[in-house]
Amino acid sequence: MTAGPRPLRSPVLWSLLALFVLEFCLFDHFGSRRFTSIYPRWNDQIQYLGEAYLGHEYARAHGLAAGLWQALVNSSAQGTLHDFFATLLFAAVGPSRSAALALNLLVLVAWQAALFFGLARVSGSRLLALAGAALPLTLCGFWDDVPGCAYDFRLDHLALCALGVTSAVGLFTDGFRSRQGSLAFGVAVGLTLLTRFLTGTYFIVILIAGMTWCLCQSDRKRRAANLALAALVAFLLAAPFFWINRDWVWNYYYIGHYVGPESAIRNQHFGLGQSLAFIWDQFSHRHLGVFFGLVAAGGAVALALTRLGDAGRSASVRPLVGGGLLFLLAPLLVLTLHQQKSEVVVGALAPGLILLILAGWQTAAGPAKPGRALACATAAIVLAAAGFFVQRQLRPAFDAPTLANIRLVNSLADTIYRRSQAANLPEARIAVDYITDSLDAQVLRVICYERHQVWRPFNMTLPTGIAEPTEAEVMARLGQSDFVFVTEDAPAGGFPFDQKLIALRPQLRAWCDAHLRAVDRFQLSNRRMILYQRREIPFP
């Protein structure tokens, strides 16, 4: 019998596949399931889930190809591939939060796979590559219940992993001596740009720095030409969609972040030192965590022990160091200079740091040949990373009071869904007197779709945004509303909108008592509230 292809007989590749299967099964059946029945928190994922579900509904009505194209060209300020991939996945398994979150895990697996093959290429060791592929599992920010984690369907996680894929694909360029590797890098850059438009600021720095380095090499013409080709490929992939969304991108990022009224509210006015301190604090504690540091250091020690007594020459770590510095320093520069600081996007530094850690691991391992010592070190690293991942998927997510709030929000969403259906409202206009990620119209619309598989046209009359509204605008929008959530008592604070509505609370209550019907009183966390509805809407 003819022997099968060597890769099919590689225990390392089978181990990598087993790791991926373990990740997907645990995440899908345990980790993400803790979050699929609760309302989509932290506001941002409301937009992305809404776009994904709308893409699926469009595909159902007009065909999958039309739905995928609509997802690509749908107006967006942040990116366009999240709803494209979600629409494709929904066509196979149906629309659900579980399917949307599975996309988060799949893009992480793509990063790990790219790391494995890239590291195997530059180091010549599949065992070392397997250890490197497991390292992203130890990033605590993926598995903590915080905005931007793997349980949150928003662009931060997708963009971070896309940056990771691109940084690993860069290892195939051979310092931009390889034409095929450079083409693959250009494709990866283009897809990352389409995943999140804002990564363009990172890639401008990366490409300029990379071109400067290429021009300093002896074979500068070849390297510079391949890098220019990669940039051209990325441009051709991304530019048409940037052009389609140019007004949205301009208004969201330039107007919204620099000159608009909300930019002043969100600007922390940090100096250079404060910016760097903020980034390091958030990156080290929120995104990396103690266990990541222990695995990074412990892995280097374990791998160093495999080369005792062997002083041979190891493979060059220059590709890992160069790529790591580019993908670490470019986001660091952009995030430091940006006037609005966000703890969520700081995770963009992780791909570059991981490449630098892998350079350290390769140096520590040296020229160690495949054998029992290297296999044991690799197994220890992989088991530590997998154990951390398993523990994070199986631990409880919420305490009893939080679960009670979750059930309450779901019940309120069902109430508004049933009553708007019974009243045959063309759209349910919903007002809330504070900025919330649990009760506004956009949240309730997504909850109702996930629970009833019907996309109801809910319209948010209040809030108007985080900026302070005028009293006339508040009262006008109140008069347009079918359902109104009014606070009876709650701690002071919040955005300027919240503070304005606190001052207007007596007028709001008086107007609602005179014109609407109070149909429910409830307590959500530390806030006592009343739900009002128009009197002509049926009430059991």
C-alpha cells in the first residue's frame, strides 16, 4: 500500500486539529451559551447584530448572493465584513446569537492556524509552532465578561484576530523577497481593512515603516517592489468599499471623534505620559492578564531547557522580531496620539507582542531537534493554555441578581413585542429616560428577533445621544412615543443626556401620567422604573 502524504501522518498537525475541535466545542456548547439568552450588552454589538440579522433577512427575501452583496455595500462607518460572514454563516445554520459568536471563535482559530504555519516556516519546528498557536488562548481579555471579548459580537474581537492573521501571514513574505507571500500579505491587509476601517491608520504606519526598511536592504528593488505590490492588492480590495462609505467614515471618525459635540465629552485630555500609562495599564491587566505572562515566561524557560548542552546555530528570529515590532509599535503610536482613549481597542497591540514572545521562545529553544525534551516542553505549554481556556468556558458567568435582571429585560421585550403586534403598530416608538444597553428600542428589537425570529421596526425616540438635549426636543419626542420607560428613583450621574433627564423627571412623570397609561412598575438593578404605553394600545 502506498504511504499517505506526510502531513496526514504528522502527530503535531493532528494535535493542532484536536485543539481546534476542543476550542470550538467548548466555546459553542458552554462558553458562549452563557451569553446567548441575555440581552446584547454594551451597546456596540446591538448595531453589529442588527446588521447581521438584517443581512440574513435580505438574503431570505432576495437570495444568498444578493444578501451577501447587500452586506458588503451596506452603509457602515466601522467595517463591512462582520455582517457578510454572519450572513454566510446564518445561511448554513440559521440566525442566532450562538452562530454570531461562533464567528468570533472561528476567526481566532484562523489566527492560530496562521501562527502555526508561519512559525513553522520561519523556525523549521512544528512543535514550536504548535506551542505558539496555543498562546492566544491565554489572553484573558478574550474570555473575561467585558466589552470586546469573544462573547461580544462587535468589531474589536474580529479586528484583533484579523490583525493577528495578517501579522502571521507577514512571516510568509520572507522579508518581502517572496512574491507569493507578499501577495498573500496584501490580501490579508485588505480583508483586515474591510473588517475594521480604522485599522487603516495602523497599516499606513506599518507600510511606510516597512518600505523604509526595504529600501535600506541590499536587494531593495525586489523587496520594495513586492511590498508595493502587497499595498496595491490591499488598496484594490478595500478602496471601493471605503469610497462607498466615505461619508459615514468621515462623519463617524473625524466629526465624531475630533470636532463634533460628542468628541468633547469623550476626550480625556491625556498628555503623552498619561496616554502611555493608560494604554499599558489597560493592555496588561484587561487584555493580557497574569496567566498570559506566566505562560510567556514559563514557556521560554521550558524551551531553554530543551537545548542544554547544544550550542548549535538556530534559525533566524529576524522575521518574528521585525513583524512583532511593526504590529506592536504602529497601533501603539496611533492609540497614543488619538485624543479619545478606549480600553477596548488597546487589544490591537496583542498580535505584535505575541510575535515578539515567539521570537523569544525560538531563541530559547535554539537549534533543539524534535525529540522527547521539545515534545514535553510543547505539551506543557499547550496543556497550560488549553487548561486556562477550559476553565474560562466552564466557570459561571452571572450571579443570581444579574440573572434576575436578564430575565426581567427579556420579559419586558416580550411584553412590548406582543402589545405592538396586538395594536398592529407599523413601528413601535420607544423612549427611555437614560442611556442604557438593556431597554432602548435597538436593544429590544434585537432581543425580539432572537426570541421570536421576527424583525419588528422599533424606533428609538429617546435617548437622542449622549449630549445634552433641549427640553423642547425631549418633550416633542416624548409625545411621539408609544412606550416610555421613566425612572422613579436612581443614583445621579451618567452622561449629559442622563443628567438633563434627571432634571426633567418631574415634567416627564406629569406628562406621562396625563397622556399615557402606567402598565408596569419594576426594579432593574438599582433603578426603580415605570413602563407607560399609549392608552389605545391593548392592555390585558
